[in-house]
Amino acid sequence: MMPSLLDRLIARQILYSTLLVLNTLVALAVFFVLIGALKDYGQANFGLFELIKYVVLKQPQQVYELAPIGALIGTIMGLSTLALNSELTAMRAAGVSVARIVLATMKVGLLFALVILLLGEYVVPASENMAQTGRARALETPLQKKSSGIWLRSGTTFVNIGEVLPDFSLLRMNIYDFDHRSRLRSQTSAQRAHYEGGVWRLQKVSESLIVGNEAVQTRRVPEEDWYSALTPDVVSVFAIRPESLSIQQLHYYIGHLQQNNQDTRNFRLAFWQKSFMPLAILIMVLLATPFVFRQIRSGGLSQRVFIGIMLGLVFMIFHKSLGYFGALYALPPVAASLLPIVVFFALALFLLRRAARGL
């Protein structure tokens, strides 16, 4: 079905305003990301180009997180422009119902929610990975991440780490020790390692020691200490962060963490928050409409726009803080993620009903 003239008019104004608002919010986000990255400026190879590259690659994540409040403010501004130009008044005078205008507005919200969903699934994970690995490489972090895992070199010893878990324990470790002629002397494998008392405790260790030119001696022990300059602070650069994963990646990774007896609360919270992100955007768009419709009759546009913006900020704070408190007090992540959306949906319906009665 082709969009009507009414749909195109409302969509054009809301999309323009939303893009304008997001540009402003992202500009502020750039400032804060830049301030956070300046502490590394000048270290190793982290110069101006790498700084700019890091800040740019961080922006998809910023857009994703700011999308709900951007949708709210953008919708308020778009509809407010139509109200100031008396176009909403003309629509009502022509017999267009409030429900019809809200429907046209929600179509724009649905389109915006779909774009943000695709951004979070495909763009954010890739850009976050490039930002973190590029920063680590520029700072000459002694670890390098490749397709075969994470590699560390310390003198004549090379270490391969398959994965860094959220508690900074290491999985699938391989330690290769070479002599001064670059000949392999020994190879040690460990299924898992955790840092304790300034030393790494290797678990399920298998060591192959090369004797002479061909002979190999193998030994297996349940646990063994490994002394290294490598610390959890260093490997934390490559620990997977929930916000950098897509919904699908979070689903698989939660199962993986459960198999390794890891705490999954933060990852389950991120999973549900990302899953409900499109719904949160739609609720913000719906919440914007009552403030503008009341203006058609009663005036005080700037005041109502300000109240709408404050409600958006309250939603963002409520949404974030409830998630953290939920993780702290064992509230189910799905409930912590959905409760703010339900509360503001009820508020939006209440305000919209009052606005419709007043018109």
C-alpha cells in the first residue's frame, strides 16, 4: 500500500527532526568519547589519526544507545513544527482523527525502530570490535587478536589464548617455548587458567618436551602454576563486553558462559534490553504525541516539549538503573528490561486519552 499524502508529510517532518536531534546528541557523545580517549593520546602509536578513528568507530554504539530519546525529542519537534504551522489544526478541521495522525506517526517510529535494530545487529558489533582492537594495536598492547585467538610474545615464549571470559579467566591456552636458535623446546596446553595470588593457575595441563632432535616426552597434570608478566588488566582489553554483541551473539554466548559456570546476569540483561529496544523506541514515539495534540487547543508549546524531553530522560535513567539494580538484587533480567517500557506505555496511553478528549 502506497503511503498517503498525510503519511508522507508527517514522516518527512519527523524524520528530519529526529536526524537533527540525533546529530546533536551524537556530537555531545563524540565529546565525551574523545575526553575518555585523550588519556591514551601520544602513547606508543596512538596519535591523531588513531584517536579520530577510535572516536568515529565508537559512534554507532552511541547512536544505538541514544535512539529512544532521539526518537522522543525528534517526534515532539516534528509534530510541534506541524502544530506551529497550523498544519495539525488543518488536519483536524478536515476531519482527520487523532488516531489517524497517531497511526501515521507510529509508522515512522516503526521504520526508525527497524533501522536501529539492524544497526545494533550488524554495525555496532563490527565497529566496537574494530575500535577496541585498533586502539589496543596502536597502544602496542602486548596482546594481538587474530582469527586463531589472542597471541602474546614474551622473549622466546609465545602464548596463544583461545578466549577471555568475563571473570578474566582464560580458555584453551597454548604456551610455546623456543630456544635462542628459534627451535621449539616445549609446548604446554591448558584447558583453563585463572589468576590467583599473582600467578596463573593452569588446569588440565598437558606438556610436550622435545628432547634431542626427535624424541618427545609428554606429561599431564591436573594443575600447574604459570609465572608471567601477563595480568588480568592486560587481557581485559579482549574480554567480551555485552554491549558490543548482537542479540544473536548474546544468545549463543549466554549458553557458552553457562557451560563454563560463569555469571550470565549482565549478558542476559543486555540480551533483553537489546531485544526490547525497538519496542522502547515505539513507546517513546507514542509518548511524544499527547504533548503536541494538547498544544493544538491550549498553547504552551515550549513547556510541553520540555516536559516531554524530561520524561525521555527519566525513561533512560529508569531503564538503565533498573537493569543494574535488577542484576544486583536478582530481579529477572526480562522483568528489569520490560518494566520501564510497560510503565511508560501506560503513561503514554493515559496522556493520549486525555489529549484526545481535550481536542
